[in-house]
Amino acid sequence: MNDYKTLIAFIESQVQSVVPDPGESYRDLHAYFREKIDNPSNDKGDVRLMASRALKVAGLNQNRHSHTASTLNQPANAHKRACAATLLAMSIIRDTSESLLTNDYKRLQKMQTSAVVAELLLLLKKGDTVRSTRHPKLELKNFASAGTRTSLWKMEIEDAYARALDLLLRCEMTFLPPSLPIAQRIRQCFTDYFGDPDAMVDTSTIPFKVGGPTWGTKNQSRLTVAREVMRRVCRNFVRQEVRIYFGGRSIDAGTFAYVSGATNPTKIHVGGMFFTKVQTGLGSEAGTIVHECTHTFAGTKDHKYRSDPCKQLALSEPLKALSNADSYKFFVESAFG
Ligand SMILES: [Zn+2]
């Protein structure tokens, strides 16, 4: 057996040796990995890299199909095997960057072998879903089992959720009511990211994804279009349950957050990079949540990212601006923040 197969066999033997508590079960890591490889939504690069990245950090043979016999089953290598196996599981489950894995590997190496194995089992445990005590409509998944940092991030994500909720409640009160005149400041923010609110557009030419908003009468003002997008986001995010995952498919080193299609309850996946964002102002964590919600509920796309390119888009291609997730993010942050 090569190093990869030795580690997978070790992981399987650990899982088989424990009896899960009622209601709990453990992931079959090999099947989980295959599932990731076969999933067409994995378009963020080759998921096989997740395995080789862990093997590289642990200083092992990175070729999963190599025929070189592994020495990891030798008694002297028991600690190394446990550390490398945990790192491999970590990499496959969380898809984190090489530098994060390097830190994790250093941390694991300093621990007792039994503690490393305990962390491995925690990592493989399914069903880590916790309802937020602060926000009853919010569920958090994978935050407790994904290590010390994520238990701190759990509090940060609850804050980000609360701020997104605030932004959207203000949007509901001051922007959505059709009879309400729009305050000058909000109007200016609108103009920055979508152009003239009263300009008419042919809504059938706005490049929303399938499932995006439609109108009985094709010609509508830009204001009507943006209001409908935000109405969908507010209605769903404010009134419904939301589940936020740490990690998941397609989370790689460069990913802040993503959603996988229209889901109910709303599922938002966040990666470690999410927590590098500011907590208030433009480009915030809460804004990222709003961005993702416009994908889920209103079929927006990612034509442009960042504030200045979004403002430019409003001037050059307003139809794209009206279906661009980041344009809504910056509009909401600047108008209701
Ligand atoms: Zn996006």
C-alpha cells in the first residue's frame, strides 16, 4: 500500500473501532472524496489537489496511485501516521490552503497520538448542526467540529448574520414600500450602482439566471427591478430559516462564501477567508451574506466584483448591473449601513 491508501485504511479502522452515540454517525471519507470528485458543481479546480496537498505538507509521497510501499504502518511511525491521516481528513473535508494545513500539522505533531486520533474522529463525525441561541432562525453547521478557530468564528458568523438582518430590515422599511418616496441618500447610492432609478429597461434582456425575477409587463424602471430583487432577498432571509456552513464543497483558499443553487432553507457556505472581511462598511461579512442571498433568491450572477468596477458597470452595462450580485451588496451596504 502507498502512503495515501495506508492513511485511508487507518482512518477507516479508527472509524470502525468507535461506537457512535445515538443520532451520530461518521463519514466514510473515501466515499465522501469520491462524491466530491464526481460532483459537477466542483468547478473551483481539481479536488484531487486536496489529498495531495495534505500529503505534501506531511512530507509523504503525493501520488495517490503510486506503487511505492508505505512505511507508515511501522510502529515507529504511529504518531506520524495519525497526524498525516488527520491532516488528510481535514484537507478533504475543509479544503483549506496549504499554509493553514501547515499550521495544523505543526499543532497536531505536538499533541499526544490519542488526542490526534480524537480530533480525527471529531472531524469525521456527522451531524454537527447547532441552532443559534442568539438567533432562533439561524442554524450553524460544522462550526463545532472543525477546530478551535471555527468555534471562535461561530460567534463572528452570528454577528455577521445579525448585521445582515439589520441591513435588510432597513431595506424593507425604507426602500421596498412602493408608495414611499425614496430618501435622497438612498437614491444616490442607487444611482451609483444601478444608474438612473427611473430609466426604463426591457426586463426580458436582463441576464438573470433561470429562476430570476420576471414581470408581466416587460418594460419596467430600474427601481422596480432592483426592488423586486431585494424584496425576494428580504422576504426569504428575514422570514425564513438560514443555515450557514463552515466549509463544504468548493471552498478553497480563495473562496469567501458560496451558495449552491436555490435551496430551502437557505444554505450559505463560508470559508476561512470570509472572516478576513471587515465587519461593517463596504465589502463586509454581512454584505457577503447579502451577495449570496441575491444568487439564491433572485438568480443574480457575478458579472463584476468590488465597488469601483460595479459603479463602472452601472454606466457601461446597466442591464448587467441589475443582475450583478456585488452591485446589490454595495448598494445595500452603502444605502442601509
Ligand atoms: Zn457571487
